[in-house]
Amino acid sequence: MHSQKLKLGFLASHGGSNMQAVIDNVKKGVLNAELCLVISNNSESGAIAKAKAAGVPCMHISDETHIDPELAIIEQMQSSGVEILVLAGYMKYLSKRIIAAFNGKILNIHPSLLPKYGGKGMYGMNVHKAVLKAGEKFSGATIHLVDIEYDHGRILMQSKVAVKEGDTPETLAERVLQSEHKLYTECLKAISEGTIVI
Ligand code: GRF
């Protein structure tokens, strides 16, 4: 199938395992994309270490390094040729200025079946604890476009994962994360092949 080469930039705050999964699939030729730049607000993050190890250009930009970090992110991403911003565990709020700068082409991954268990305060283990407390039979992950409300933009793709008896927030989180690692590549591939239009 004909595919368009995606020009990707990543924003990540923590481990960066979702970013790593995409990098691996680009290197394997599974996904047609250029890995333009990784920016983290955390200089000690796994994401920075993983980008360096993979030879992907990376930078630390935060309110310690810049008066207006978001503006710096826009400038650096644009001068690196980024067309799609991929949020992979990025913990900072993005304003409408950056959404406009990328024509709304900003993707986020969230570890629940949105619109359930999203919104302010719903991140990390808080999500999985709430899913278990509610007695849900299924959870999963969602890739959506970013708008000015947390976890709110158009849903592009979801993966469904069974909740098992005896699950703890940690075991459920691990199962959901494994599904996330496949989902980002699948979604980006669909964008590159034109079956999802953003
Ligand atoms: C993932 O669970 C993702 O859904 C959420 O943050 C976590 C990031 O994990 N937005 P990693 O940094 O990609 O390992």
C-alpha cells in the first residue's frame, strides 16, 4: 500500500517506552516515518536516554531552561521539520497556540477506553485504580487528537484489554502498556497510508 513519510516529533516526560516502540518500528521498516526530534521536560527521563541510544536528535526543554517552554518547543519542532507531534507520556498541558502551530496534528495516548477514565487527574495508576474500583470487565488504550481539554479530542484508535481476576493497578497497567506499544504504530501507519485522516 502506498504510504506517505510522516515527519514525527515526540514529547515525553518519563520512561518513553511508547516512543521506543515507534522508533523500533520505523527502524524495522514497519512504519514509514522520519524521527525528527524528541523533546522532554525532564533531562533525567528514560525518553532522553532512549532517544540518545537510538541516535534520534533530542533536547531538554522545560521552565528551567526557557521562559516560554511551549514557544521553544514549537520553534525547535518546526525547524526540525516536524509535521505531527506524538505525545508519549507527556505530562504538561498544551495550549491552543501549539495546537494551531501543528494544525491540530498532535496525538496523545491515554491508558483507558476514553471517554471513560480521562480528564484532569486521570493519569498513571489513578486510571487503573479507578477502572478496578468500578469493576470494569475491560480496559484498554486510546489514541486521540489533542484539543484544549484533557483527554478530549477526536478518538482515532483504541485497543481493548481484558481485566483479569486478581488484577492490581500494576498488573493491569502492564497489560495496557503492552497494547499501547502496538497501537501507536498501528495508528501512525493508518495515517501514513491515508486510512485515517487528521
Ligand atoms: C502510558 O501509559 C501512556 O498511556 C500515558 O503515559 C504512559 C507513558 O508510558 N500517557 P511511556 O513513557 O511511554 O513508557
